[in-house]
Amino acid sequence: MTISIRPTVPADAPLLPAIEQSAGELFRTVPELAWIADGDNIPPQRHLELIAGGACWVAQTQGGSLAGFLAAEQAGDVLHIWELAVLQDQQRKGIGRALMAEAIAFAREQDLRALTLSTFRGVAWNEPMYLRLGFTVLSPEDCDERLLGVLRNEIAAGLPGERRCAMRMHLALTAAA
């Protein structure tokens, strides 16, 4: 199946929570985190806000259906990834990597210095996957106030703080000519 990556458009927003829900079903395989599969997804209105910022992409099949998305937002000189989700039956086909490559290319085009995100420690499709992509885990001392705030908000929303971490991918800056 051929997949193309394109910018997310407002008409996609109502479709994205179902993709996130499908991806989240994998949490049922982690007993202590299985409850997350029943949690809330990013609502369409928040997707519309992120789409308006211009840093969101979808993976679209040749037939036109959506297989995944990456929702991000520029925060100063970094691109913060709020969600990367791929339909469960489309996972392990390189779609997440392709979406991430698009976000990295965008960040470089914008001369941003890094990408950041928060994720679960020790969950195969979270922290270990991002480590393979070139992200590093940040200690609390290495987090700026924005990232600390993201983690605090997640904990306040019920996510287990001991399982959450912030990660960063530094981008090589091009030297001025």
C-alpha cells in the first residue's frame, strides 16, 4: 500500500481522534497502563488549533483514507510534538517514521534547534522508539519550564508521573555562509 504524507487540513480534524483511539488500543497490552486505552483523545477543536499553526501532517493511503497523523506546535525555537498516532492495523510499516521525518524536515526549514515531546518510559512504541529515532531522555534539570509544565499537566490529568519523560532531538544548525 502506498502512503503519502501531506499537511493536515481542517476537514481532517474530526477523523483524527479515531486514529488516536486505534493507536491507543496497544496500551491494553501493558497491564498497568491498559486504562489509557479508554482515556480521552485530542478533541477535534484542539486539532483545529494545531492545524492552524501549520505543523501537523497526516499519512494518507492511495485510496484517500487516513492511516496516521503527527500533531505538533512551534514553541519558541523548538517544535513540540503533541501526538504521533498510526492506526493499529497500519503500524510497523514505517508510517510513524515518515511522519516524524516530515516534522524534522519542517523544523529544519524553520531553523528550529530541536524537537521535543513527552512520552511513556519503557513502552516499546514510546520511549524506546523515540530513542531509535535520535531523541534523548531529559532529566528534570534539563527540561525548560515549558516541558516541565507539560509533564505537570499530564500528571494532573492522571498519567503516572514515574512513567512519563520528556525527550529532545537536537537539530544540527546550518552555519551561516
